[in-house]
Amino acid sequence: MSCDDVDDLTAYVDGELPPARDAQVRAHLRACAACRATEALLRDTVARLAELPAFEPSPATRRAVLAKLDALPMSWPERMRTWLRPAVLWPSAGLVAVLAVSLLMPRPGPDAPLALEDASVMELAANLELAEDYELLGLDSMADLEVVADLHELEVVQ
Amino acid sequence: MDDADLDAQAMLRVAAGDRRAFAWLFDRYHASVARFALRFVGNRERAEELTQDIFVKLYRNARAYQPTARFKTFLFRVATNHCLNEVRRGEYRAPHAPDADDTEGREMEGPRGDRPDAALEGRELERAVSEALAGMSARERAAFTMCRFEGMAYRDIADALEASESAVKSLIHRATLAVARRIEALQAGTVPARSRA
């Protein structure tokens, strides 16, 4: 090393030189008072810098950054994560399942028999039949009403 | 798993949209980034704004992160590029000295801040460093700050600056010597009165 390789002095102080180069600089320093003075100045400076106070940013910085992220449009991975949250996923999956089942169930045609398990439908059908009987027989007296009411029992007896 | 691996894993989760992982990385590194920004622009409010911008940029560019690189290096590359761009726009040129006048901030007190003369020394030292930083090129300032205040190795600084280690060695040497001369002048009482006021 020569005094022209002064760049190496700071790297030497920082312990950043490869071993061979480090040894060369150390040897030069033993022989060169000017470079020794520069080395001492650099070491003192590095030590003084450690005395500088640390800067602690305001806690508001964190809130501000997270708020800025919230304002960003969601990326696809974020959207996927949002959709896959259990609070969203399970109700959505349930709704989709209900829709799928209702779409896949065979629909009754116009001539299909009414579902027997539907009580309201059965009641409506019975009343319609009764109305047809009234129309067929005519209603001249209260006795006719009784006849109509017992009409189907008579058919069964026959 | 060491800290670097944990950082890398967290950053990969951030790339997948995990904000809790981002918050974890923010808590680990925001003070470092804020210190870097402060040394770069010399103004606390602006440093905090830059810190916010840098982390938002980090989040948005998370998918560019390759786990082969150290996370801190990646983060400081984002920070350096952002600060360099800000300086190139000319908005933050040489505002270093004013904050050195700040005598009300508790953070201006150094380790020996309980003695009035030591506190004064701390302020003078802060001023000398701030003025030296203001006189450096942006790349010298970035390299110096990463080395002296973040303790980063030359190799990592070279990665962050996308420069050779040899170039970084020169940048750090010139910057450190500039600060050394400034402190030397301060101790010798040869700093101009305008600067010392």
C-alpha cells in the first residue's frame, strides 16, 4: 500500500478489507505517520458518530402507512384472501349450495301431480273440487250443501 | 431460522397480500428507514413522510422481492431510490442545518445529555454531521448513512446502491473523511460563526 491508496484506510477501520490487504495497510501504517494520523481521525469520527442520538419516528407514522394501504386498490391475492375468510366463505358457500340445489332439482311440468306433502296446496285442491260440485249440482237449499259435502263419501260407498 | 430468513418469509407473505406480515416488517424496520430518511433530507416531518412513502412503495413492489436477496438490502434499495428521486426533484435540497437547531426535541440529547456542556457538545456534533451530510453527493450520503447509522456491510450497501463494492468503499471513505474534517474543525474552533450559531 502507498499513501495514494487512502480509500483503503476507512475500509481498514471498518474491518472491510480482505486479510491480505488488511495486512498490507497495517504494515504501511507502521511506517507512515501521516496515514496513522488520518486513521486516528477516522477512528475518532466513527466513535463520535455512535454518540449521536437515535431518531424515533412518531407512532402516527404506523397508522398513516396502514391507512394508506387500506386506500390502495386490492390486488388479486388480497381479494382471494378476503373471499376465503371463514366469515365470508361459509355463508357464501351455503347460499351457493342452496341455489345450486334449487337449480338442479327437476321442475314439475304442467301435468305433474301436486306435491302431496304441501298441505296448503292440498287444501286448495279440495276446495276447488268442492266448488266444482256446487256448480254442477246447483245450490237451491241448505240440504244441497249437505249433499255436496257427503258426495264423495257416497262415491266411496258405491 | 435466523432473522434474515424470518424477514424473507414475511416478505413473501406480504407479496401474497398478508398485511399482518407487512405490519411485522414495518415494526422491525421503520425506525431504521426513518433515520435513513432523516439523514438524507435533514427534516423530521419530511423524513416521516418519506418513511410512509417508502413502506407503501415496499408493499406495492413486494412481488419484485426475490428471497435470494437480504430483505434489509431490498428495503434500503427501495428507500435509497425513493430518496434519490426526491432529491433529484429538488424539493429537499440542503435542508439539513435547520433541524440541528432543534433544542426542544428529546432525541437531540446524546448519551451524555444529562450534563449541559455534554448536551451542547451533542448539538454541535449533530450540526457538524448535518452540515457535512448536506455537502455530500446523494450517493455518498446514502452510503455513509447505511454504513454509519445502520451498520450495514459494504457488500450490502453495494447491493442497495446497485454499485460495486469498490465504488462503495470510495463513497464511504470520502463521506467519512468529510465528516471527520468537519468535526475536527469544530473541535479546533475553526467552523465559521454562521455555521456554529
